[in-house]
Amino acid sequence: MQSTDKKILTIQDLSCVGQCSLTVALPILSAYGYETCVLPTAVLSNHTMFKKWSYLDLTSEVENIYSVWKENGFAFEVFLLGYLGKQSLMQLAERAFDEFSAEGRLIIIDPVFADNGKLYGGFDMEYVKAMAHLIRRADIIVPNVTEACFLTGTEYKTEYGREYVEGLLDALSKLTGATAVVTGVELGGMIGEAIRRDGKTEYVIGEKLPGCRHGTGDIFASVFTAEYLSSNSLTAAAGAASAFVQDCLRQTPESHFYGTVFEKILRAQRR
Ligand code: PXL
């Protein structure tokens, strides 16, 4: 099977405005040539970094969707999880792994609940605990440093060295056998990923651009997934995804405060 013959199911929210979750994953994975199926966990007016948002939880509809999927016999080779929003959806995600997996399936989980040392609006430690349980089902996890700290009960720091990062990776590997790709690792004025697979650590570190923008984690996870499926190399996929995010940040004007402009970079790749 060619990598682009793999069918991806991405499970995350649909934020109508804000360039995150499904409105990022769907165009990116599709542009890379993957048939991308979606399971929306919730519909929000916009993401939760705006002052206000509406929220429609889709837990009950997911049950309906699953029963029809069963009848239609659907199965997916790849699962990419992002923002789930509620613990009930974690249980439903586990059911999707059990009921709709094709042979050789791969599970990539981006825990999506915190950044910059803080939980996103609407999350609490119960959710974090449940996510620490869910990630044991993953093949690859892509938490940022804040999420890795919450998941492992490690103190969040803004200044640290490799020892601290190694400690985080050790703690993650006690929670899950998954390969860990920790994003937003800052070392010596640079930024990138720390990757732990089978006890070995690798770093993919590059230039740190000024400012920080919403949605970069979702862009990273989508590009990383697509690149990993085609290259089978964690470091190549992390490097390509970081470079993509950096290109997006360079295209994002100061005035575009609520998200990251990724569309122009996707379009440029087509030329
Ligand atoms: O980008 C992560 C994300 C996804 N979905 C929703 C969010 C956030 C981050 O705040 O609010 C709804």
C-alpha cells in the first residue's frame, strides 16, 4: 500500500472561525494527498482564545455516526487526534480505535489542552488525568512542553537545559510506550522538538521567530502526520513540520492576532 492510499480519520473540534483543529487538519492533510475523514467532537463559534465562544458538544451524535459507520464497514489506517474538549470524547476515541481500525493502524495523539504554562479555557486536572490515560493507546504523541509538564506532574519552567527535557521525556515514557515528540522545546535561544523513541533522544532544533501565534500546534501535528506517513522518519517529519510552521509565522501579519496564516504556504507548495 502506498502511503497516500492510507485513509486518515482526524478527531477534533470544528471551530467555525480561528484557523485551528479541523479547519487546519483537513486542508493540510488533503493537500498532501490523503483521503481525510473527520469526526467533529464539538462545534464552536470560534476557538477559545477569543473573549467569547459558543460550544455544542457532539458526544451524542458521535454514537449515531459510529452505528452507521459500523453498518457501512468503514476502517481507517491512521488516527490523528486533536482538541477533544470533553472526557466522554476520549472514551469515544478509544472506541473508534477498537471498532474502526484497518490493518497496521497508526495512532497519533496531540493532547491539546494547554500552552505557555496554562490550561486552555474549560479544562481542569481531571481532563489532564484522563488524557494521561488516553495517550497509552498512542503510537506517537505530540504534546507541547506545557502539556508534557501537566501530563507528568513536572514543574513548568521557561528556562531550562537538556536535563530538564530528558526528565520530561523519561516521565512521559512512564505513562505511555508511544514515541514522544515534544514541541516548543527552547534550548540556547533556538526552538524545536525533542523526540524520544525506544529510550533514545533526538533533537530537531531551529531558529526561534519572535512572537507566538495560536494554531501552530495544530499545523505542526497535521504536517508532521503527512510527512511521517510518507518518509517514515520522525526527525525528517519534525523538521519539515517545524519549517512549515516557521514559513507560516513569517506570512502572518501582526494584525492577524487570532491565528496563523497557513493557506499561502500550502498554496506555494503546489507550484
Ligand atoms: O489550537 C488548539 C485549539 C483547538 N480547538 C479549540 C481551541 C484550541 C486552543 O485554544 O480553543 C476550540
